[in-house]
Amino acid sequence: MTGRTLFDKLWDDHVVADLGDGVALLHVDRHLLHDLGSSSAFHDLERRGLVLRNPELHFATADHVVSSATGRTGGVADWADRHIAGLREGCRRWGVRLADVTDATQGIVHVVAPELGISQPGMLVVCGDSHASTNGALGALAWGIGTSELVHVMATQTVLARRPQRMRITFDGRLSRGVEPKDLALALIGRIGAAGGRGYAVEYAGEAVRAMSMDGRMTLCNLTIELGGRIGLVGPDDATFGYLEGRPFAPRGAHWERALDAWRALPTDADAVFDHEVAFDAGAVTPQITWGTSPAHTIGLGERIPDPAACADPSERQAMTAALDYMGLAPGRPVAGTRIDRVFIGSCTNSRLSDLERAAAVVRGRRVAPGVVAWVVPGSQLVKRAAEARGLDRAFREAGFEWREPGCSLCVGANGDMVAPGERCVSTSNRNFVGRQGPGARTHLASPAVAAACALAGEIIGALPETAA
Amino acid sequence: MSIEKLVVVEGVAAPLALANVDTDMIIRIERLAKLPRADLGRYAFEPLRYRADGSEDPAFVLNRQPFRDARILVAGANFGCGSSREMAVWAIAGLGIRVIVAPSFGEIFFANCFQNGVLPVVLPAPTVARIASRLEAEPAAAHMTVDLERCEICTDWGETLAFAVESLRRRMLLEGADELELTLAREPEIAAFQARDRERRPWVYGNG
Ligand code: SF4
């Protein structure tokens, strides 16, 4: 018998019923709820007269519609507060643990679940947000689902799924100094496309991944959805176990020992076969910035904006032309030197402690350029407090950044935080889609160090300053 | 509880041959957060459909005749990529569209379609591109019949295109059956799985 991949083991471990044609009913170990969509799912559950089957396997937090303003107690408008109230009411009614707006463990759902030890290796995790793939960094099978499926999970603790194919992306070499997992992910998407991972569960392997912190692995798995894949995975190793040990919801005592035994058997067997393999030279990646409206529209900081005329595929060409028009950029020009209005350091992609540390190292003792509005929105209350204990908040504030309250904030424009029409924002989030940060907003995706350096320069930089390397 | 059945869809087909139309483009987060499901259709494709002053952009396909009344959308590659928001499907369905033909789809969007009685059809990219340009060039012939029973699309110009749909999903659309109803009937299997699993992986169920 040939070996199995990490994905195969995870899938097989959760099959409640095989429905044929590659479709299976799978057991859900963790359902992560947030404040956008949960309220309507609770409502549907009730309307259908159903019961939330296993409340102890559901965990909720408020992140999407909460304000990130200092002193906030909820959303910035009635409609936002209605979503939060609906989440609160559903959680109370069914006994689901909720990290409410003012709770010490509140934060972005994909930051909170790993840092509290709620998601663990070997688990099947779903969430009504596509960046659930983040949890795959721990060796969990995790993906985003829609509202109908939320109700399905609440009522049955299962999800109906189609077995994806398996892809392994092996990163050779190590990241150069100043190059971050964000750059690696963007460069990868740039090469294989925003649909390059579609239909696959993607496992990341190779030296660069082994050397990566858990925060970095989360950034990588987070961006799998921008590669078109629903599932990103990293085989659990000692770094994973070390990260989890002692976290509030991690197994303890005898459970910890048993869990460790089980987790050590999860990584892909040496003789396992993938449906598709990609080799990618991590050592060659340089700091990236996106120029268009798809994460695949990425280039190195020092490069020129591509010319749609050189693109062979007509619909791709049309999309590139539309993107340049929306972004107010001309083909063939260097992206560096483009004036910016805003900088956002935050989101479930890049708002963890190590992200903030790298950005703070760039800004310490310097000043944000006049006219640029720069924000740091920590991913969670725990991140925020840890950062404050290290004085990062002071470094940011003294440089002229705003230090705000945890939440999705400017990643999504659903909480009052928006980039004004026509304004240009360098953002550490994950989507540069048309209107993502607000109608008419122009988004350039980048790493925390690049975003911080752009804030100081007031424009897109051509190379990272020494402090970031 | 059930979804709206889909057997045969006949009507105007509109070409939207743009690659990577994402869920933010299909429905803005603020709209879906603020409005009830029934009102989302008005805001489908908002950044493409309306100009900055709120007026309709006459150049956008769904603002033109006969495409305003489209029931079928012929779209570009990776259609519906991005977020898990099911409201993207609700918004498109709110326009009266029941079938979307594209070379490929965002995966979660694809799954969400079936939950809401919308049929996503995958055809080869050159075929989709050819149909889209013909619709654009000959709006008078922009009428199609999509037959899920036979898994065939018939165009006004006499072409028949076969497509494939996974059998379970096809059956559910044809019958208007609901995934949840089917799973609820499997409660004994779920209980048995959990009983076994609690022995095998007790830590998953709590730190007792
Ligand atoms: S930060 Fe952005 S991508 Fe992440 S959960 Fe929030 S809205 Fe989704």
C-alpha cells in the first residue's frame, strides 16, 4: 500500500458516511463563528425548528463588523450592532463560547482560533469566512463555508464535501533577509495564478516552510484562498507542538500526550503521491507589491507595471486593462514612487505579534510622511497586549501611526473603516479587489515591513530600507 | 424546507467575459451587511453596473437590452472567486439569473450556487469565449435553453452543448431537495461516529 498525504489522513479520519462520487459527509471538530452571517444562520436554525447539536465544538468571536476605534463598544451603526446582537443572542441561547467585543480574548476569528489553541492538528475546522484556510498552518483541515452550510453544521455537526485533489508546493531554499511569507505567497500566486490552486488541497513543504514561524505559516495558509484553493496545509512538527502547548484550549495532561502521539502520525508519508507537484524557489523571491485588482497582479518593488498588450489571453488582458484603469496606473512605469494616502497594517493575514514586530522595527524613531494616514490594527486583544508589553504601540504612535482596537477593520470595509474613493492604500490584508476597502478604494497588498516603509516614504518604495533587512 | 427546483431554464443569456469577477464585485460587503436578502439583486455587480453618481452605466451588459432580463450569465474564468459570502449568489439570483456558464468558478461560490437553486455550468474556455462574443455580436439571438435533465444547452443559432454535473448535486437541483434534510436522516451514523471518535480522540471533545 502506498503512503498517504497529510490531507488523506485528515479526510479519512472524519468520514461519517461515504456518499459516492468523491462526496462524503464529514465530522466537524470545530466550527468558528463570527459576527457577519452567524446571526442569520442562528435565525434559520430556529425557523426550521432545529437544535444546535454540539455547542461545545463551536466558538464565536466578534470581528467583521466591530469598530476598531479606541473606546468602541460595538459597531459604528445600527446595522452592525444588529449583527453583533444576533450573534450574542444565538450564543447565549445555545451555550456557545463567545469572545464578545470587550472580551480579553476577542479578535479576528483566524487569529484567535490558533492562539487560544481552539484549532489543533488533525481537526476538521470550518468557518463562514474563506480565510479559514489559515488554520491549516497547524495541520488542521480547514476551509470556509457559506451560510446554508453554517446551518447544516450547527444542526448536524457535519459538512458535505467533495474530495479535492492534492497539490504539494515545495519551496526550495530559504527566504532572503527582509522577504516575508507574504511576499512568498504573493509571488507564488503571481506565478501560478489566482485560480492555480482551484480544486486542490494545497500542502506547503520544503526548507523555507520548515524554517518558518507558526505566524508565517498562517500567513501562507491564509493566502491559499487567493490562490483559488480552499485548503492550505503544513505538516505539524515540533514548532507546531511547541506553539500549542499550554494554550488555553489545547489538550492538557494525559490528553496532551495522547494527542501528541496522534499528531506525530499526521505528516505526509515519504512514499505518498500528490496529484500535482510544484517546485518554487523561495530564495529568489523579493519583496512584493500588487499593482492591480487581483492578488495575482503582483511584482517586485523595483519592477515596472506590466503592459496588458503583452498578455495573450483576451479575458485576462481585459481584466488587466480594467485593473490599471481602476488603480489609476500606467503600464510600463515603475511602481515605485507612486504616491499613497493610507497604510493599513492588520487583517488575519498579517496582524500577529511577529508581523507587528517587523513593522515596528522599520518605523522606530522615524515619522510617517505628511498627509499619509497610517493605522495598525492588532489581530486580537492578546496580540495587542503582548505588543504593548514590548512597547510596539509606543514605536507606532511616536511615528504617527494610529494604534487601534482588534478586528477586521480595513480588510473588509464592513465596520465603518473605509478608504475613500480614489485614495490609495498600501495594505497587509489579502484582497485588492475592486471596492474591497470601500467603493473606489485602490489597494496595494504588501508585507508589514513594506507597508510600514511606504508609510514613512509617502509613496511606494523601490526597495526595503536597511532596518527591515 | 427546500430550494427552488431547476429543470429547464429558458431565457436571455448575457455575456460578461471578464476574468476573476470576485465576490466583492458581485455584492459589496456593506450592502449584504445592511440589507435583507430580497433587496440584494438591486446591488449585484454594483461597481460594474453603476457609475460614481449612482446612475446606471449604459456600457455594462446587464444595463443593456435584451440583457437586462437575462436568466443565464456567460461569464469569464474564475467567476465568483474570493469570499465565502453566500450573499453573492443571492444577489445574482435576485436579478433573476438561474444559470451561470463559465470556464471555471471560485470554489466556495460554486458550492453556494447549488445551495440556492442556481446552476453553475463549466464549459471549456474557448467555447465560453466563442459563445460570449456571439451573444455580444448578435443580441437578437441571445436566447438559450439549459436543460438539466439532459445536461444540454441549446443556443438560438442551433448549437447544442453538453455539460456535466455531479450526480448528487444534479439530483438535488432537479428535485429541489435540501442538503440538510438528507443529512438529518443520518443522525444515527453521526452519533455512532462521535461515540467511536470520543474513544479515539477524547481531547477533541473537551479537556475533561
Ligand atoms: S480580516 Fe479580512 S479576510 Fe480576515 S476574517 Fe476578517 S474580513 Fe475575513
